[in-house]
Amino acid sequence: MAQSGGAAEAPVPGTGTHSGVEIGVPPAEAHGAGFPPFDATTFPSQLIWLAIAFVGLYLLMSRIALPRIANILEERHDRIADDIEEAGKLKAESEAAAKAYEQALVGARGKATSIATSTRDKLAAEADASRKALEAELATKLASAEATIAATKTSAMANVRGIAVDAAGAIVNQLTGDAPAPQAVEAAVDKAIGS
């Protein structure tokens, strides 16, 4: 039955026709028979294919996949072992470098202490020599100054008697209006200076 206008025919349920084409459907499938893998008549063929697939998969895994995985794991294990060995070597080298650094540091500290001690001793010796030279110079100047002071004192003391005699005579003359006798003034000054 064709309709005008080019519209497609709807399939008729249970007939297996669609758009004028008839499809042959087995009667068991048409009525919803059981799930084929659970059909007991196909168990032997399913078991054979299961065994073939299992053996094929086993051979594929044992000959190709597992050796590749084993090689990858072995390479990783070797690489990790090499990395650990390299890390151990680097650690030993760094410890040796640290020990050498510590020894160099101890040596440098010892050398710095030695240099500081020798410099301090040298400066102390120079300061001591300078101090002794300065003390000697000062002692010489002090002795010279003491000699000058003694000479000045002696000279002054010699002039003091003459000045005292003149001053005493002038004072007595001012007070009394008469000039005293020089021998009397000298005797009075000698008596005052002597006591």
C-alpha cells in the first residue's frame, strides 16, 4: 500500500516489513527468545572459543606484554640503583669537601691568630722602644730643666740678698725719712734670711 505524496510507510508490527521491503526474522527472535550465551545448545562452542581466547591471551601476555613490562621494571630498577649510587658518591664528595673546608678554616683561623699575635708583639715592641726613647728624652730634658732651675735659683738667691738689702733700706728711708746705715741693713737682712 503506497500513499501519495512520497511519505514512507510505517512498519507493521510482527510482519518484518519496512518501507515496502520485507525482512525475514526467525520466529524465535521475533517473539523474544532467551539470551544466546545462555542457550544450552551453544555451550560447547562457547567453551571452545573461551579456551582459544584464553590460550591466545595467555600467549600474548607471556610472550609480548610481560617481557616488556619486566624489561621496563628492570630498567627502572637499574636506573634507581644507579641514581642511588651516584647520590652516595655525591654525598661522599660533599662530605669530603666539607671536611676539607673545615680543615682549611681551622688552618686559616690558626694563621690569623698567629699573624695577630706577631703583629701585636711587634707593635708592643715598637711602642715599648718608643716609650723608652721618649722617657730617655724626657729624663734628659728634665735634668737640663732641673739644672737650669737650680742655676736660676742660685742666681736669684744671690740677687735676692742684694734686692732685699736695697728694698729694706728704701722702706726704712720712706718710713723714717733717714737713710739707714748699709751695714745695719745688711746685718738685719742676713739675720732674716738665715732664720
